[in-house]
Amino acid sequence: MTESVVTFKKVIEVSLLLFWILLAVAAVSLLCGPAETGLLADIREGLRSGRFPVLTLKPEDVTILFSLRLPRILFAGLVGASLSVAGVIFQALLRNPLADPYILGISGGSALGAIIGICTGLGSLPLGVPLPAFLGAAVTVFLVLAAGGPERGFSSGTMLLAGVIVNAFFSALIMLALALSSSTDLQKITFWLMGNLSLAGYSEILLTGLILLAGFSVATLHARSINLMTLGEETALHLGVNLGRARILLLISGSLLTAVAVAFSGTVGFVGLIIPHLMRMLLGADHRLLLPASLLVGASFLIAADTLARSVIPDMELPVGVVTALCGSPYFLYLLRKGRFSSWSF
């Protein structure tokens, strides 16, 4: 009983600390961008004078801060959180430290669906690109489940191999589509494939937020089962875990989180791979703590990455996927060099 109370207390304390860090990152992101606002000038003047700044908001400042930057910050946070939670789920289900939200081929299915939407002119319609991207991800999940589903005992090896094969097939179709695309479509496709958060709207924010809430709730309710599953199937079965039911619910939750994130933002790599692994190294392998920590840190990381993407080069915006890759690749290589993956355990 004491252990449970202490664990719950630690979860609350760590989550509150990470939540305040998330708010700080979001506040800095709100003030940063290619267009300087009067609010930032007021804060600078206050720091210079050593007095509390008198904040004034002009109409153009309100537009920049609350119509352009705030929706993008909210959306980046939700996408980062979704990919991180999905990463925790897939790394636990597949018992593989290299598993990330795209490991089952979901990125390939989403990318192919988005390219079909762009090339057929659906991009001019509401949800013209995200909807085909989501359907492509759904088809991928169906194929992977058909390959490693109940008849094969939800074998992680079979599902992993099926995901790799499906992703390779979709990648070939993507290359074909790129070769046949016009120059205009090619630019749109390339930018989408590298990750793009610039088209965030409140409808996308609402849908992504609802899916994140549902997926995170399912994962949190199964946190104890995940802990037991990572110890081995026999241990989990002996302790009363319904492996088939837990796996299917978690797999659908992780896939849905990834599909929605990819459908609206493109392929943003490394978030779902590095953040769960980093949190596991710092906080341990108890998923009751790992899930909320990964959610909050993933949100902070992608908000910071997107701020760099739109601020680092004047009059130019980098795809956020480029920034996450530049941040994640060195860390990934560091882990490989230190042998952390080879000795990694839950």
C-alpha cells in the first residue's frame, strides 16, 4: 500500500514539474518568431529598466499571437504528445528499444494517402489531404493486424516484419508517385513528407486532442498490464493479464494516435523514438510514470523544435521534421555508441 501511495505521489510531482516546463516552453514559443511583436519589445524594455513591464497589445499583435502562433503551439504540443505516447506503447508491445510510432509502416500508409490527395487535387478541399492520409494509415494497421493478429497470437515479431514489408511496398509506390508528379505537386509532397505544422487550425487541434485523450486514457488504464507484459508473456498470464485484449486495445490506440498525428502534420521523425527512451533512462520503466512524462516532454520537445523551424532562418521556414532529425540523430548515435540499446531493458 505504501509503495502505491508513494508511486502516485511521484507521478503527480513529476507531472506537475514537467507541466510547468511545458508552459514555459509554450510561453517562449509564443514570443518567438520572424515577426517581432510589441509584447516582446515591452518585456525587453522591462528587463532593461529592472521594472515590471507595462504590456500593451496592438491589433496586429493579437492576430500574430493568438490567430497564428497559439494554434500552432497547441497543435505542435498535441502532435508531440501523441507521437511520444504512441512510442511508449509500441516499444512496450514489441519489446524493442528501436520501435517508434512508424515501425509498423503507418508512416508509409499515411504518406501514400496524402500523396494521393495532393495529386488528385483534393488538397483544395477541407481535410482533402489529412483524410486520405488517415485512411492510408488505417489500411496499414488492418494489414499488419491481419498478418499478426489473433490467429498468430499477436506475435510482435510477425507484426514487426509485416510493418517493415508494408512500409517498403508503400515506399516504392511513393517513389513512383514522386516520379510521375508535376513540379508543383512535387514541392507540396516533399514539404509534407518532411513534416509541416503550418496548416494547424482549431478543428485539427480539437480532433487531435480528443484522439490523444482517448489513446492516453486507454494506455494509462493498462499501465499495470504493460508493466507485466514487459516482464514476459508467461508472467503476465499468471498474474491475470488478458494478453489478447490488452494488445489489441493498445495496438489500436497507438496506431490511431500515430495516424492522426501523421495525417495532419506529415512525417515528424524521432519524437516517438527518443523521448520515451530518454524518459525511461531518467525515470525508470514504470509505465504509470513513463506515460504522462513522455506525453509532457514530447509536447515540449516538438513545440521547441517547431519554434526553431520557424525562427532560425529569417524569411524562411524549415520543415519541423528536419529539426527533429537534426536533434534526434546525434542522440540516437550516442546511445548506439554507448551500447544503451544493446543492454536496454524495461
